[in-house]
Amino acid sequence: MVRFLISILLGAAVAFTLFVVMAKLVENTGEPGEKPPPPPIIDIVMNEPDEEANTRVRTPPPPPPPPQEPPKIEMVEPDAADADTDGFSLSIPSVDTGGVGVSIGGIGGMMRDGDATPIVRIDPKYPPEAARDGKEGWVLLSFTINEVGGVEDVEVLDADPRRIFDREAKRALRKWKYRPKVVDGVAEKQPGLQVRLDFTLAGD
């Protein structure tokens, strides 16, 4: 029983002592804390620019010269075909295009009365495959000259060899221009005209 009382007293004394110590630790004296040290002052000294330094001035490049005008191409009007009572025929010379020529044969089948005359004729291009293989041939075409002198209704009547030169022959003929047939001051269509385009290699 005595030991129990002694332990109670000792525990109370220890608890009281801890309470006093903790109160002292949290006690606010009201005095300000220590002031922080003043920040360091940094003095930046700027050096004056050297007046004798070389200054590089960028000079823009000169403007390019104006493009030269391409040379003017003069249109050469072909000779007009002679009209007669039986029809009219057009003789077109052979054409040499850099080693591969296209010879447009005479028009023996333009069997229509009238005074239609050619103004512009475009030479057909020689197909590269045919030129490479050394092939030659011809294409017989039918066409119509409309009221304004254009070519329309182009069809292949015959060809030798077939389907080798047809496309280039039709493409060239569609670009031809004519003075249309005029009757009593009125331009008229001329259907059913024919022309044969011969494709021959230059040097033959």
C-alpha cells in the first residue's frame, strides 16, 4: 500500500514538472525576433561602347534584270488551194521535225464544191513508240468544216498500220483552220471532206 502511494506521488510530480517545462517553451515574451541581415547590394557597371568599333552595313543585292521577252513567232499563212468544178485538192509538203518527219500527203478526196481554203495547219506529232520501232504509215480521215472555219466530226476511215497514228492524226486535224465556204454571203458547213496524213521518218 505504501509503494502504491509513493508511485502516485512521483507520477504527479513528474507530470507537474513536464507541464511547467512545456509552458515555458510556448511562452511568448512579446519581443521581436532577430532581424534578417540586409540583402547585398549589387553594383552593375556598364562599359561605354567603343566609338572606334567598325560598323558593318549590309547592302541589299541588286535587283535581278528583267526577263527578256521571248522572240515573236510569225505565223506563216499556207498557200491557198485552188478550187475547181470537180472539187479542190491541197498539197502539203513533207515536214522534218528533228530527225523524225511527218509527211502530210496530198488531199485527193476533198470532193465538195466551194471556196474553203486552209489558213492554219498543225503538223501531227510522230508517236515516240512508232519512231523508236521505225514504223511508218498513213491515216485517212473524214471531217467537216463548220461555219466559222473550224474542223469537227473527225473520223478515221482507214489507216496503215491501224491504231498506231490515229490519235495524233485526229488531234492535229482538229486544230486546222479554214476560210469556210460562202454562198450568197453566208458561210456554210462542208461535211464529208477527206484528207490523208502520211507519217514517214526523215531521211527516207
